Amino acid sequence: METLKDVKVGQTVSVVKLHGEGAVKRRIMDMGITKGTEVFVKKIAPLGDPVEVTVRGYELSIRKADAALIEVK
């Protein structure tokens, strides 16, 4: 299983499934990351946290812990 945390800079991936429970999953969905959404990894901070992505035409920074809950292909 590949997660958004494992994706390299410059790659575009598609969301397969969101893991997690309750408020965490709801927050990720509220940011526009839902099943089938295309996500482009724009940058990763020097220490690896956070990850900057482009989703649905806007920039978004996601914590590494949240990115690990997003399964991609």
C-alpha cells in the first residue's frame, strides 16, 4: 500500500482510499481530498514535514501523519 507520505516531489497520484477515524478523516475530506481526486506533490519541507500538494487547483500543506492516512496509486 502506497500512501501520500511515500510519493516523491513532482509526481501526480490518485487517491484510492482514506484511512483513519472520525474527526481526522472528516478534516482530510473537508480539505478536498476524496476518493478519485488527483494530487500533485509540489514540495516537501527539509525535515519532511509538512508536504505541500496541489489539490483541485489550490495549494495545501499536509502533516506527514495525515499524509500517511491517504492511500494512493
